[in-house]
Amino acid sequence: MPDHIDQWDWAETPLGPKDTWSPALRTTYDIIMGTGFAACATWGDDQTLIYNAAYIPFLGARHPAALGQPIHEVWSDVWHEIAPLIERAKAGERVFLENLRLEMTRNGYPEETYWTFSYSALREDGRVMGILDIATDTTAAVLAERNQALLVQEATHRVKNTLSMVQAIAKQSLRGLADRATVKTFDERLQAFASAHDILFRRDWAVADLQEILSGALDKIIGPDRYSIHGPATTISARVAQTASLLAHELATNALKYGALTASEGTVDLTWTKNQEALVMVWRESGGPPATVPMRRGFGSKLIEAGLTGTGGAALRYEETGLTAEFTAPIATLLER
């Protein structure tokens, strides 16, 4: 094998010497050799394989013997999977696939590989002579993403187990406490915290949708028929998602105990708007008794005053029509970890 593919003696292949090649074949060859992307092409009745230096790692131990050979022989172990795709390309269809799984034996052992590639037809005088393949080996990226998902799943599983253990320890430790309402409140807050974790798990513990987090918390307390919720799509970090879930839980619990939801006709409206600087969320109760300032300031009150992101920005109005709570958060804080 010469030092460079360009020095290969094509006279030994069905394509013949390079100086006898047609302009179309020569142009195809120059395009392949001139790109830094991994590329190959087939040409002629035997579908002779041509490829550039960037394509060599894809072949493994098949190189250099693969150069100038029929493609079905080079990729015999995966031919049953790629042959239909090649036929589609030769029929004039642009074939593009992302992260296609192929199990191949190119280095003496089976490998699980993934490929993103595009097949297109090569023509000469209107006749299809072969296909052009521009490809990327995405195996490392796919496997890394899979491993990351497994790590997130394992971490989430452990967190849920930890929360369950905390819940069990609390129930056991507080079993003799006369004030059972306090135990119940603690348990419900822990469940609201776990609700946010469930949603974050489905999103790989990266970011969450504000409405999904708020709805998830409210549905567990008051059900979807007692509240309305609407606002623009808003992405929030995992930290903010947990804070928002606890906030919604606390507001809903208070509405059930003291506010609008103590009345059969009482409802809650939760809305938000945002601009480039800030998001403003409004919790508005109606149809219940007049809102009154709490006699004492407990943990729940502190949660509400901490606002949507846990950094303040809460304004509470105790009105004849019910409680109105407005929470303002700078846009930049919504994605803080």
C-alpha cells in the first residue's frame, strides 16, 4: 500500500487506470479526496469502493485491502442492513440517517457502532453509476449519552430511596407526637419535593418546564378542576424546579385550609408573563372568604416569601376577594443551578 491513497494503482481494479477515467468519475474522486470529512463512493457495475484518508478509521483492519473492492464485499457483515439504503439512493432518493446502529466485525471482534450519514446518487450522462457517502462515526457520543442517562437514572433512584428513608425515619421518630397535623404537613412537603424529582428525572435532571412543575405539584393537592394555569413556555433549572414545586404546594395547601378552596365555588388562577429582564407569576384566589394576614409566621410563610427561585421577590396582598401573591424573578436566575 502506498503512503497516500492518491498513489494507489487503480489499474488493478475494475475502474482501470486513472488517466482513462471519465470526467464524472474523476470529479467524484477529486471531491472525495478534497474534503476533510470522511467520505466514500462506489462506481461502476461492480460498485468499486473509493474512500479518503478520513474514512480509513471506519474500516479498521479492512484497510488497505478494502480500497478498490466491491462495497458488498467490504461491508459484508452489515450488507443486509445498508444494501436497501444504497438501493434507495441509487433510485434517486436522498438518504439521511442519524445514529444508525450497526454491529460490525472490522477489527476481529463484534462492535456496536452508530453512524450518521448521507447517501446520494452519482450519475454520468443520466445513468446512475454509484453512490456518494458522507459519514460520521457517532458511536462515542451515543454511548456517552447512554452512560450519562444510566448515571442520572441511578442517581435519581438513590435520591428517591433517600427521600423514602427520610419519610420513614420521620414517621417513626414522630410517631408519638400529639400534633399529627405537623407530621402530615412534613410528609406532604416531602412528597411535593419528590414530585419535582420525578419530572426532573424524565428530563435527565437537566432542566424542566415551569408549567409542568407547577401543575405536577398542584394536581397532587387540589386537582386540575379547581385551578387554571397559563403562561409562556419557560425553562427552569433543577434547583428552581424544586423551589417552585414547594412554593406551589404551600400556596395550594393554604388555599385549602384558609383560602378560596375552603368554599365549594372557590378557585385559583395561576399565570405568569415574562420579558427579557424578569418573569412575573401571579397566584390569585377567588370565590372564597376574604384573605387575612396569618397570625404567625411559620416555615410555610418563609417558603412563600422566598419566592419562585428562593431568593425573594414575593408580594402578598390579603384582599376581600381572596389572596393575591405576585412573585418576580430575574430571567437570569431561572436557569441558575
